[in-house]
Amino acid sequence: MKKTGNVLLCLAVAVCSLAGCSKKTASSGTGTEKIISPSSAEDPKLSKKIKILSIWPEDNDNGVLLTDIFDAYKKENPNFDYDYELVSSSDLRQKVTTLAASNDLPDIFVYESGKPILDLVSADKIMDTGSILEQFNCSDKLSPSAVSLLKNLSGTDKLYDLPLGLNIEGFWYNKALFKKAHVDVPETWNDFEQVLSKLKAAGIQPLAAGGSDKWGVTRLINAYLVRTAGADAMKKAAADPARYTDAPYVAAAKKIQDWAKAGYFGIGVTTVDMNTAGSMLLTGKAAIFYNGSWFASNLNDKSANAAGEDGIGFFNIPVVDPSISSGREYSMNCGNILCIGKNRYDEATGWLLKYFVEHIGDTAMSLQGSVKGYTYTVQNTQMSDYTKLVLQELGNAQSAFTWFEATMGSEVSTVAQNNVQTLLTGDMSAMDYMKSIQYAVKTSN
Amino acid sequence: MTKVLKDKKAIGIFVVPGFIIYTLIVMLPIVWSFYYTFYSGSPGLRWNFCGLKNYQMLFHDKNFLAALLVNLKYILCVMAGQVGLGFLLSLMFMFWLTKFKAVVRTLVFFPVVLPTVAVAQLFAKIYEIQPNYGLLNSVLAHIGLQNLVQPWIGQPSTALGSLCVMDIWVAMGFYSVIFYGALLDIPQETIDAARIDGAGGFILFRYILAPLLRPVTVTSLVFSFTGTVKMFESAIALTNGGPGNATRSMSIYMYNVAFSFNKVGYGSLIALIIFLICVAGSGLISRLDTKDIY
């Protein structure tokens, strides 16, 4: 028995030693370029079964667009097929990391834009989508602003992902409640604070916020920070000329904490998720809700929107000092993005991608009345007023800035989001909140 | 039977296959995890040997110490609640409940079989304050205790306690059934004899029931301890480790470190610490079970 045990232990050690023989991945650089040029001018209809990993069910949101386009391509190329795998958005990063570790990334997968893809880039796990589109002659199908935004977010010269949205963010408000409190849409930050005060005095909860989802609150900190310190404030703090503990950053955190103390978010905001906060706006339980243009899909849903077709309005983040940040500067993002796994990429995938970028713009506008960061030619004649509102605001944007966590690594953004709850409850001061973020930067490096 | 158990070949046939599977599935990952503690990054993504750096980091990691403290408070509270209330319920079944015994036992045991996420959703609604008061806040408001209406899972001061209440409610039925079974095993003559001698109430419990129930009590404490050390799914489902880090256990921190921060090596070290705490704590509790109870 003792001998058997010794043998088994030796076996275990041997297996562990073999595990250490795995390849060391490059810690920087883009690895080898995988160039696969198209073999013909027309799609040769190659045989391929792709695997796609998504966070949207096939009948929801971008899942509808993806499956619609893939099904349409299947009709054009009967040799093509696909497997659609669903993972929850909260598990996405872990799933992709695990698949990357076992060199088993799917052909196409949804991921988070910005810093998260840099690990995959440096480990040479994903394709340079920009060069794929150039080789297949369809780079012009991407909206230049989306390309610029994505490159900016990842801090790379090349494009490593594809957009699945071109969104602006701002304040949605309940028109009936504004009328009840006799307030108008604010343009300056001072006006905004007066509006909040008047709403509170009228017995109306001024703000709904998804405190339990956290990111809805850090967006508010970012809003005030950008208006007071400029669009590149978060970039400066991440790249070290500034620190998160500098005065403008602490002031932005204090602003939101003061709002919480004043009762603008109601009691227990840290227990409210974004869906509930959105419902509170639509059912008249709160007057203002910060969210992105994707919220228009909730507004277009008649069963969910108790406020009706014209009950909700939108205004951009009010201005503090127009010379620092003007009213035509919007918070923008491309939502979750698509990455192409390098391991499985071949010419067949390239032709599929060409078909995808050539059709998604029109498909999104026809089916959902939404812009996804691609050019489109169709006019959605049944566009709702809310979709028109979003397109109008998109057209109004002259410059963009990114969200609070865009320049943070995963460890820093987790700290920033977790501790925003204690900022709201008053258990952590604004300075301590920013110190915790700065400390996370130190420990994550 | 004795002949079979003395035969080494027979022992080999019965024990070795199971032992191999156990080694591969349980022991090997532990050894593999220990090996990972000397690396930084994530396998396949920036995976580099870093020696004892993770161990040095652990001693200065304020987040780990905070998570350890949360775990300790949770362990003490929930162990006492689950086992203590479970025991009291078993006494109720044994000595007080005369009618509807089976129905009451079933209702008390029912939460044990409910999925954790479903229970968390239930309690989230009970504790709710915005947009509407949940059951608890509604009752408090109606009986004139408006000053006690608060966001029970939305503030650090009450979040952990609220989580503990939920987990105690879920598991106390399980321990009540274990203790009830043990009480039924105590010969009635022993209890009758003690009563004839004038023992009742606390004296009966202190000198008759407690010593006879010690093995089951120790087993229950070990079960409860190993469950509470691994505090994870109920905290994730109810509060997601928040607000802030008020309910973030070592397991949640380990999960974040390994899978969100891509520090699998450091996460493996935290997992190893959890394992050692589990083994040490279970060993310590098991020492309470001495053999000289008669």
C-alpha cells in the first residue's frame, strides 16, 4: 500500500513537471502576423463550421443580428455552418481567459473593448481585423468614428476588434415629472443641480441609479470629472501624469457622494440594479436616469415603457466650463466587441467576415433601428421617435470621451466599482475612494 | 469477511481503483495548484515563474486580510446559528411538538433543498427598500419602527448579518434533522431515569443530552465549518460580495484574483490557504470529540 502511494505521488509530481513545460508566451509584441489573402475575387464558398461565443441569446439584442446575418450567409454558401454558444456577460471574461489558456478560442467571440483585449493581443491569440478587412476590400464598411474609438480604447495602432454598437450616453428624463416640478432641461451643471433640488422639493426622487450594478454610478463620477478636468482626465491618471488622488478626481467622487447624502438617489441605491432603475424612470418613480443610447430599445418596447412614445427625453451631460468640455462632447462607446480567434482563422472565416461587415449596418437599421458602427444605406421608415432622437444626438456629437473604467485594467476597475458602493453609503470618503483606486494601480503592476 | 479483508489482493482490487480516481480528481489538482503558486499571470497569457513573490504579496495584501476577517465573522455567526438553532429545533421536535410533527419537520427542512440563487432572490425581495419596501421593511414600518427601516443588504453595517440570517435559515433544518436522529437514538430509559432523579430542563440537557450528543455535535460543527469556510454562492447571489467588500469572502476574492485579474498563480495561493484553514479548523473541531463520554 505504501509502495503504491509512493508511486502515485511520483506520478503526480511528474505530471506537474510536464505542466511546467508549456510554452512561455511573449509578454509583449504582436507575435507572428497571420496573413491569409483571398484566393479569388469572388467568394469561393469554402466549407467551414465556425464556433461563435456570444453573451446575447439568439433571439435578443445583437444575438438577433448575428444569427440573422449568419443564416443569410448560410443560404449564399451552403457549405457554411455555425455553432452558437451562449455565456453570461459576467462570466465572459473568465470563459475567454480559460479558452485562451487552452488555445481553444472560438472562431468569433464577443469580448470587452479596451484594456481587456490587450492581454489577448500580446499573447497573439486574436487576429488583426483591420488587415483582414483590407485584404478582403471592405474596410470602408466600418464607420471611421467607431474605428477611431476602438483603437483609442485599446491604445493600439491596429484594429483588433469589430464594433457591435456606436453608443452615446447621457441623461434620460421623465417629461411628466419635469413638468410636475416646473423644471426645464438643464444645459449647465449649476442648472442641473438646481433641477435636482427642485425635483426633491417637489417630492420626486431626482435620480435613479443602478447602484448594485455599480457601473451606472461610476459613469456619473466620470461625467462631472470630464466636464471639470477634460476628456482625457482618466487617460492622464492611467498613464501617470496625473493621479487619481488629485483634486479634480476627488472632487468628482465627492460630488456624487454629496448627491447621495442629499437623498437624490433615494434610500438604498446600492440595492437597485440598472434594469430596476430604468423601470423607475419609465413608471414615474424617478425623474432622471443616466444610461446609454441602447436604452432606446427599452423605450421602444411598448409593454415596458409606461411613459409612452413621447414620455422620455434625453439631454447630454450638462456643461461646467465650455472651454474644458463642451456640450457637443459626448461619452461614447462601441459596446461589447467581436474578436477573431487566431488559432482557427482561415480564408473561409475571412469571407464570412467580409459578408458580415457588408451587411450588419443595414440589418441593424432595418431590424432594430440601431447603429452598430458600420455604414448603412437603408432608411428605416418605421423608425420610432426614440431612435430618431438617438440618431439626432449622434449627429450632434463633435467629440467623444470614454467611460470611467475604460483606461483601467480589470483589477483597478473592480476596485473602482466595488468601492463606489461604500462611497454612496458614506462609509468611505471621496479621498479614500480615490486612494483605493490608486492603491489598486500600484498592486496590479 | 475477515478472510477477504486480510487478503492484500482483495484490498488492492477494492481500494486502489477508487484511490487512483480520488488522487487524480482531488489530490492532483491540489498539488498542481501548489505548483501554480510559484507563477504569475494566467496560463497561456503572461505566465511567468516568480518564485515566492506571491507569498510575499499575501502578507501585505489588505484585501486578503479584509476577506479573511469577513470569513471569520461569517463562520462564527453562521456556525453558531445553523448548529445551535438546528439543535433547538430538534429538541422542539423531540420534547415539545405533539401534533403535525411530520409537516413541521418537512417545512423546516424545505429550505435545504431550495437552489441558492432562488433563496437569494427571495431574501433580496424580503430586504428590499427601493423602489418599494420588501417584507421586512414593510413590517417594521407598519408596527411603528420606521427608524429601523433601512437598506439591509445595501450598507456595510448590516449586509453581512443579513447574509448570515439567510444562510442560517437555509441550513438549520438540515442540522435539526441530524440532531433529531441522534436524539431518537438515546434510549428513553436513560431520559426517564434522569427525570426520576429530578433532572429537568437545563440539567437534563447539560448532564445527559449534551454528552451523549457530542459525537453528532462535533460532526455537525465540522460540516458547518467546511461549508462556511467556502462561503461563495450565497454571497455572490445576494450581494455579489458588496456593498464594497462587506461580504467578500476569501473564496470570492480568490475567484476575482484568478479569473478577473488574470492572476491564477496568486489565486491558487489563496485557494491553498482556504484549503489549509479548512483542514486545520476541521482537525481542531474533531479534537472536541473525546471518547470518554460514559
